[in-house]
Amino acid sequence: MRLSARLAALLALAPLALAQEPRTAADVTEEWRGLARVFDRVLPLEDATSSEPRTVLLLVDATPSLAASGFADALAAALERHAKSLGQLKLGVARTGVEKPLLAPSDDAHAIVEAVRGALAAPEDRIVDVYADVRTLCAQLAPRGGEHAVLLATLENGDAEDDLEATAARLAGTKTKLFVLASEAYVADCYWAQRTYQDHPRETQLTGGDSAAIDMPWGWLFQLSTSNELTPSGFACYGLNRVAAASGGRVFVYAPPNAGAHSCAIWGTCLFCSGDHVAEDEVYGRALLAPLAPSVAPRGEVLESLADDPCFRATTVAWRAALQSGLVRGTPPRAGHATSVDTSAAGKATLLLGNALDRNADRAEALAKDCERILSALDAELKRADPSKGSARARAIAEYTRVMLQLTKVNLVTYAGWCQEIAPRWFSKEAQAVQPPELPAVRGDARNVVIGYTSRSLCHGVKPFFEVELPGGERLKKELGELDRLLGAYTARYAHTPYAVAVHRQGIATFHQSLPGTYVEPKRPKSKSGNENGPQTGGTRPPRSGGGSSGGSGPATGGGG
Amino acid sequence: MKRALAVCALLALSALAPSAHAQTKAADARVAALVAALGDEKNYQARNDAYLALMREHPPAAVALLLESLPRMNVVGQELGLAVLQGYPDEVARAALRKLLDARWPLLEAGAGAVLHRLGETDAIEHVLKPFARKDLALDLRRALLGRVYAIRDARLSAAIRAWLVPEAEPALLEDAFYQLILADDAQTRSRAGELAATPGLPAASRVACAACLVALGEDSSSAVLAAAVRADDGPTLSRLQRFLLRAPALGEDLRAAVAELAERTATPVYAQMALVVLGQHAGAKQIPVLERLLDSPSAIVSKAALEALQKRGGGISHEVLARMLGSSDAARALAAADALRREDDLAGLERVLELASTAGPERAEALRVLSRFRVMRAVPVLLDGLADGDVLVRSAAETGLVALLPNLFPYRSFDLASSGYSARGAAETRSAALQKLRAWWSANARK
């Protein structure tokens, strides 16, 4: 009877245990409640009856951002709080990229804090393979008895992956839990995919997004910035989530105080405010975020499940068609292939911006028809898709793709309008007659004018654009109306999630005379969604050694003539 | 007959000649008076008016007069004169400023050198450095020198400024020097501030200057010193430190609390407003209730600042509160609510703002400022009407509003409002003629 009761209890627990196995990033991510909370969760013994001490190795990725976070002070305070546990707790200190540990496991609080301070006193901003360091530490922990854990504090790395599954296996094999203090990643980040020239440690691949694959179409025509590079995901990068999840550990997504104010258009300009916009729907709701979290399964499994996901299949078909037309330049994910810029698609986009205005208008009209065709096929496919068979994230990405197709159509219609209505006036050999307070739109010799574009952010929605004088006439108004309808429904569903932000970071293009000059790539904002302090996306990501130096600008074309 | 006409014409010309001459003479005398007023230490208003007139008109005759009289003026006069010279067309300004590169006049030399350096004349930095190396300069002159080199990043200049950071330096000079070094991203400022703060017997005000610098650089441990200083008076300290606090990546809880206490306790609305601007950037959960309480402050300035701070902190002000404020008989409060709603993409307050901006009254200038932030075509004719108001502040608000609004509504056009001849401070006839041109343009280009 006792046996059967215990069996029943075990059986009752089994599904619970299965349910607790982390499946998505939401399952391993701890809500940010300050650095003190990190140490309070990591340091205590998990098994209070254990007679052997718990060993925690602090793996410090000593970058300027970690040095400025107050990590060492928080550790000192935590050790004071947990002073009584120090007999049963030993902490070692290691630094990423440095083979020899800075301090062997010790219960000397002063020595522990000084070792961490020493590491942070000379911070470096370089790309490091933290996974190799984690494996090395696991090997050092293996012979020790008691509970093992590694606390990896890395605010800039985790995106240089060598072998995640080997790391997960080493953690499991040595029964080491991995806790991670990390920065927030971007949704399906394609930053490194667009910058393949970046130096990185040998045998690593630069990834960095929140997902196992870049599963959101990127590099849309006439967009100054790429949403995938700017939209905070609410989670750390896939690699760190994956290995922490596999070890039974947790991930603390660091939220720097005052990461900066909300900015409607990070690289472009906003037509509708002067930086005082309160975008309440950009404050993430954790309950809304969780269902959209990316998977933390092994990458191969994620790609397989994406292939089975009806929404993602529909997106991929639309993505490939858009790539073929040159509406996007980033390739969709495919097992065994790195995602990258499709030079043919990028080339098609450049062709559109040649000197012949009439031909450009015709090309734009043809592409607008492509948008319509692809959008209509995607709509039909999504209507057929069984939502229960797909993930919420794949559905969100499919709906994001719909909005982006309509937005691109709007941009093509207004570009065709610019070619027909405005450019001929700008490049006319006759002097432009304008009345005060207007000045001639083109300064200097019209034959040498370089045309660029900027994106007018959708942060305030579509309606304000009806107030603005844009080329494209009634046709544009109709397409704007359709975009307003689509975006309204989309926002109603995805407000307070990264998918609303992703659309806000895109915009309606306007074309203008560019000043010739050297292009300097703007710094990418530091990822930070604002749960606590309101909408925030600010701060800048400093380029790391060997960091990027080109790309991302509105293309330019010679003027008419 | 022909001869008679010719004689008449000659007579007419001879009658005109003295008059034109007299006019030129009068104009020259006016310019001379303006330049002289720039150096008037006793009459602040006359000096300010002269400065504005010279900035607006940039009369060619003033250049030689300024070059001749600036060396004799006091610090403020020299600063204003440099600003006026800087506004002349590039070649004129450069030639004039080069004549001021003279070691006898340290502020003029450094000021002219700094402008030329910013214009790309790299050698001019030598003239900036020389005055900074001098030991015999008075406090006001040193502070003025720092103002001239605002944000210039030059290692030798930063080193010269660091040399001023000594325990016996006046606290006000320390603050200005630290701030300039922060703007110049000087890597050694943090350690220098730390060393200076640790000097035994350092005056309390100097210690506060060091702490302000460290807090601006992210050293949270210094915030207790600032918190005590902020608590010690009714706002003057905060008004001096505000620039440091706004640059800080974060403020310690004690400092945030001290700023919030000041916002509630001070009897001077401007100090409360300054504290609220800091809280708009740094308030944590514990300060939000203070912001909420100050929404109902009897001072409209404070209430508006509290509203803006709350919005910046994502305070989620309820729609009911804003609707109540929008319906208030207090125009300033209604405008603040309309502006707050606009920031949330809610244009519910537009009608009220249009009404207030179209009506003469003490709040018309603010109503026009708020209106121009609604990027709507309906704002343009109301702003054009504002250009004809009898009050220069209202006209200035309308002018600034149109300058901001037109390029947003017409992104494919370039604008220069001054090309119409309009200036809010211009003569009535000139304004009226210019306004006619602006109305004609609007009538031709308003979207039907």
C-alpha cells in the first residue's frame, strides 16, 4: 500500500517534471529584479541536507559595461548577506579568455571580491567565445563533490558560438548548473549576418539573436534600419539560453538603469514629434511576451519544427518570393546554411535607384504588384493554416511579414510618385520658381545631385501620414488606408510585445538631396525593453574591436539630368 | 522746356543728397550706439537689446567698431561681442576673429581661437591654450574662458583645465571645469575628481563639485554627498548641479529621494521644475507618488513638469486625470493635458488648443507652442494668425512653431521663414508685408 502510494505520487509528479523542462526562453528567464537578486538565487545551497559544500565559479566577462554595472559591489554585499553560508559555499573566480583561474574556490569573501574587482579593473571590449570557457570550468569542477554551478556574467558576449551542444553535454556530464547574467538580445538579430567581415574567434560563428535561426524577414527595401537589429526581444541570446536551459540553470536578463529614452526613429527622423513621444505599447508585458518566446531546443530541432510550422512555412514562401523580387535582401533560414545577404536581391534594389526616372517609376510599379501578389498568397496561406499546429512566434512573424509587404508597397507607390511628380521638377533645367518661405528643394547643380532616402517612423501609426504632403496622390492614400487597417489589427494583437516595436522601427520613405560626405555607421542602440522604467530603447552599443564600419545607409543615386 | 526739366531734376537730386547722407550718418550713429551699449555694464536691458539688434541685423559697420571697442569691455561685453562677430558671413567673421588673436586680451584670444578652431583652423588651438596657461586671471574671466571652449576635445586643453582642479580653486570654477572635462570625454577626470574629493580639509562646496562630477560619470558612491547638499537649501544647489545629474547614468536612491523632497518642499516653482526634470530622467518607483501629488500643484509650471516627468517614467497617467485637466478653466493646465495626450498619440486636446491659440490672452504663446507640436495642417493658419499678434512673445512662439511644423508637413520642400522677411522682432510694416507673402504661400499650397 505504501509502495503503491509512493508510486502514485511519483506518477503524479512525472508530468509535472516533464512540464517543467524548459522549452522556451521564457522558461529559463528570470524577471530582472536587480543584481542582488541574481546572487541570492545563485549562491545558496539547493539541497539543504547536503553535507558537502556548494562550489560556484564566477566566470567574469570583463567588459566596460559589466564593470559599470556595479557587479563587484553587488557581489560584496551578497557575500555579506550570505556570510553564514560561506562555510558551505566556495566561490572561485575566472575571467573569459583567460585560461588560468583568477581565484581557486575559496570561502574568503575579501579575496573573492578582490579577484572580481581585479578582473573588472582592466575591462576589454572584444569578442570572446564564452562557451569554450564554460566547458573548461566544467572540467575543473568535475572532480569536486557537492553541488556545482557556474555564474557567467557576460553583457557583451554569447554571440560567438563554437559548439553549443558540446557545452550543454559537458554541463550535463559534470552536473554543473549554468546561471547567466546577460544583456537582452534582439528579435531574430541579423546584425552579424549583415557584417560577415567581422573578425571573431577561431571556430566560432557570430549569431546573437534571441532565436536559433534568423526567422524574421529582414533587409526590406527602402528601410533605413533593420528591425531585427533594433528590436529588444525581452530575452537573452539563443546560445546562452540554450546552454543554461540544458543545464537546469537560469538566465538573468540585465536591465541597466536609465538605458535611455524612447526614440521613435533610431536612425531616421520622426515627422510627428520632437523626441517626446510616449509609446506606451512599447512597454513589454511579460504575460504577452512569454507565449512568443523563442525555443531553447537544440538548433537542429528548432529548424525541423520551423519546417513543420504552417505559419512559418507560409512566411518562408513569401520571404523567398520577396527575395526573388528584391523586396528584401536577407535570406531565409535553411538547415546547414548560414543566413546572409543575397547579393542578387540587393542588386535588384540598387537597380531601382538608377538615374532613369521613368524606368524607375515603372520598376517601382511592377514591384508594387509583386508585393500585392505575395501578400495575397500569404493571406490565403495563413487562412488555411491551422493555428494549433504552429507557434505563436511564427504566427507573429507571419503577420509582421504581411504588414511589411504592405508597407513596402506604400513605399514603392510613393517612390513611383516621387519619380513622376517631384523629381522632374527638381531636376528641371529651368530654375525652380518658389515663393517665400520656400527655398529651392535642390541646391547646387541639379546634374550632380545625389538622392538618398530616410525612413519616417511608423511609431505614431499610419494616420498622421494623411496630414503630410507625400507624392503618390489618391493611389497612395488608398494604400496608406490599407496599411492603417492592417497595422491597426496587428497592433491590437501585438502591442506590448517586440513585434509592435519591430514595425515601429520601420517607416515610410521620403527621398531627398543628400550631402556628399563620408558615411559613418551609426552606433547600434543597446537592447533594452522597458518593463520597469517605461518605454526605453536607448543607450548605444559601442563597436567592439574590429567592429563594423559600413552598411546600413539609405542608398544614393545620381540625380536626374 | 527740356532745360527747365533738367534743372528741376538737378534741384531734386541736390535736395535728396543731403537727406541720404543724413540717413547714412544716422544709421552709423545707431550702430555705434548699439556697439557702445554692448559694453554698458550698468544697463542690462540696453545691453541685451543692443545684442539682439546686432545679432538680428549684423550691420557691416559694426565689425570695425567691435574690433576697436571689445578689448575695453568687461567679460560679459566681450562674450556678447564674440557671439555677434561669429554670426557674420564666414569670410567676414574669420577675418575679424583673426584680429582678436592677441595675447593682451585673454578672453578674446581664446574665444576667437575656439571659433576658428571649430571652423577647421586647427592651428588656432594654440591661441586657446595660451590664456588657459596664465595664472593671473580673475574667477569670472576663468569661468568665461571655460564657456568659450564648450565641448572642445583636445588633450592639451583638457590637461590645462585639469591643472585648475586644485583644492584652493573656487567651487564654481571647479564645477565649470569638471563639466567641460566631462563634455570633452577626458579620461583622467574621474581619478582627478576622486583625488581632489579625498583632500583633507577641502571646503564642503568643493567636495560637492567633485561628487557631482563623479555622479555624472556613474560613480554612485558619491551620491550621498550630493543628497545632503540638495537637502541643505531651497533649490539653488540643485539648480547648479542639475546639469551633472542629467548626465548621470543613474542616481542613488538617497539622491533621488532628496530631489523628490525638494520638488515638494520648495516654495520656488522654478526650482521644483528643475527637480522634476531630473526626476523625469531618474525617478524610481518610490518617487512616482511624489510626481502624482505634484500633478495637483497650484503652480501650473510645477503641475506641467510633474506631468512630463510622469510620462517620461512611464507613469501611466490615467485618461480620467488628463481629461479632467483638459476641461480645466485654467488654460495652462488644459494645455499641459493636451500636450500630454498628444505625446500618447491622442489628439483629444487639439480642439481646445486651437481655441486657446486663436484667442488673445496670457496663454496664447504657450498655446501656439503646444499647437505646433500637433503635426496637423489645421495648425498652420492659426500659427500664421499668431504672427500678427501685438505681443512679441506670441509672435515668437508662432514663428518658432512654423519653423518646426512646415518641414514636417511638407517633407519634400525646403523652408526658410526669414526668406519672407518676417521676424517676430522686426518693424511692424516689415512684418505685415512678410505676413502677406506667407499667407499667399499658404493659400497656394494648403491641401484642400
